[in-house]
Amino acid sequence: MKQLKLVGLFCCLVYLSSCGQFPKDPEKTLRQVTNGTLKVGYSQNKPWVMGQMGVPTGVEAALVQGFARSVNARVQWVNDTEQNLFEKLEQQQLHLVIAGTTDDTPWKKKIAFTRPYAEVGQKKHVMGVIKGENEFVVALESFLHGQKQSIEAQWRHETHR
């Protein structure tokens, strides 16, 4: 009986040691972005994202800037249509897409999204992220979760301009 317990304990230890670190980023997105460059696609959708040339403004643009600061990254902005941005995200040419997207988007079959970080009326807002890069998504969602009050205040400010 004692040997059976030891064998069971040994098997558990082997299993747990093989698990490694979770969540994982198969493409190492969070590691690449940290102290590096965060590639963000944006499409205008007031008040979430405004401006088409250069550096966008709005609720989501401010959130991206804050997240980038939290991982010591600079943001490389890419402006395009939502369709083109999601295609680039799917091809892993971008790390993140902001466009005032809600969780009822038809893109949810092809693209991964954050959990909703804001709810306005019946609409739950999400950001597009690379599918399978869970460590990156967890870091982003943790940041967004800590910004709830800031998001509400900025949304009110932007909608009353």
C-alpha cells in the first residue's frame, strides 16, 4: 500500500512538472511585446477610437497606451478598415485590434477577443487579440480589469465632447 502511494505521488510530480508555466504563448507574444513593440491596428469608432492618421485618441487608444506603458512597450499604430485589421490579426501581423468592437461581432468565429471590459447599454466591448496567445491575453485582461473606473470616466468625457 505504501509503495502504491509513493508511485501515485511520483506520477503526480512528473505530471505537474511537465505542465510548465500557464497560461502559455506559443508565439511568445507577451515576451516579444514587453520592452519591445506592441503592434496595434485601429479603425475609427467614436468615442472608442478616433483619428485616422498617426496616433489615435479615444477610450480604447488610451487603454492601449496604458497597457503598453505597463509592459514597457512602444505602440506601433496601423490604421485600416476593420476587415483588413482582423485579417492582419488572423495572420499574426498585429498583436491587437481596437475598433469599438462588441462581443456580438461576426469575427468571433475567426479571431480571439478579450473578455468584455466595458458594458454600455446592452453592448459589451472587447478587443481583438491573436488566437492562442493566452499569456498575452491574460496580461491585457488583467490590465483592463484594473481600469474599470477609468474606462467609465473617459467614456463619459468622450461622449459629452
